[in-house]
Amino acid sequence: MVPVMRSSPLVAGDVQWAPGDRPPGVPGVTAVVALWGVTPGPGRTLTDNTRLALSAMELGAALGADMVVHCSSAAVYRPDPKPIPETAPPDPASEYGLAKHDMERAIFAHRIQGGPRQVVLRIGNVAGADSLFANLSLGGRILLDRFPDGSGPMRSYIAPGDLVRVIETLIQAPDADGIYNVSAARPTAMAEIAGACQAHIDWRGAPEGAAQMVWLDTSRLDSLVSLPADAHKGAHLVQGARDSGVWT
């Protein structure tokens, strides 16, 4: 594995490269894993997700890679109380989801016959890197929505280490191609994650339009990757976030 940075390399052996630069001199490339992307925030241009994806495709073709792996999002789907398969028509409810859907369409419109396979990961919440963990601390307090049935939000989560395992397995799978939902097979209650952090929950009535459930159907992924049986458990997700250094 060769880490490629757009800014200064972190350690010896890292490669500095940015779109528009000449392809780096890295021989024997099997896959380009494009972990970059633009998330919502002041001054950020969400349409850059498409530009970055096309740059990754160009880099993969220039280096003779077998595969380019792209990071999309569960935000391309409309929330549904039932498991959502990859065959569900995208129906983004946010500008971010729309930008990721546009990115996906550009990837498949520009793929080259006989060129690198294009694998698009529609990733659920990554433990340590989502809005819940951003507002969560060990032994702290967290505000959660409470829905009419008395429960809180549930989401499809994946621990960072499990995400790495998914990517490694897909790279090694000779037939991996197209779109994969990526998360643990079962959704996780945000309250369970808070409990694993010994955090106190403050409840509020869920506002109109709030999504109680986002549950990705991972049947396609599960045929290739076996995640731990407790991959959806709050304790596993919290420990995975801590072990990765993404969240402390």
C-alpha cells in the first residue's frame, strides 16, 4: 500500500499528488482507493465530489490499476424503515446526497471499456466520523430525538477497522464491480452507542421529517465479506472508533 497525500507527506514513503499533477511513479498498482471527498460545511463545494471521482478514475487508468474504489454514501437513498438494497432508486433528501448521486452517475458514464473496474461504496455511518460521535464524549451528555414509539434513531454503522477489511476484500475479489452498500448487517440504536460511552442521554421530541431508521441491505457485500457477529454492537463500534484514532 502506498499512501498518496495532496498535502505534505506524513512519513517517508508517502507520495504527494493532486489532480492535475503528472501521475506518480508507482509501479505495480492493483487498485486506487479514493478516500477523498467533500462533506457539507461552510465554503465547501459539494460538486467537487464528481471532479475528485473523475480524477481518481484518470489516475487509475494512467497507472494501469485493475480497480478504482470510490466512497459514496447512504445519503443517496431516501430513509426507509425497511432494509434498502442497492437496487432501490436513489432519492437523495439532502444536497450532500444529491452530490454523491451525481458523482456516481459520472463514474459510470465515464468508465472505460476494458479499463479499471469501478467499485462504489455506499457507506453508512462510520463510527467516530459521523455527527453522533462528533458530539459524544466518554461520560458526557448527548441530545437524541425520541420518536412516537418511544425509541431513538437507528442507523447502519461500520467500525473503521471493518471498513478497511471491506475495502481489502473487495480489492482481492476478482469479480467485484459496481455498487455495494457498506455497513454492519444490522442497524444500531444511537442510544446503544451512547450507552457504550457511559454518556447521559437528553431526549427531545423528534422534529417533523426526522428519519428514525436508515438500514442498508448488505446482502451483496455479505456474500464477499464476513464481518464480526458483533459488528453492529455499540461497544464494538465505540472500541473501533477509539482504536482507529478517529475518535477518542
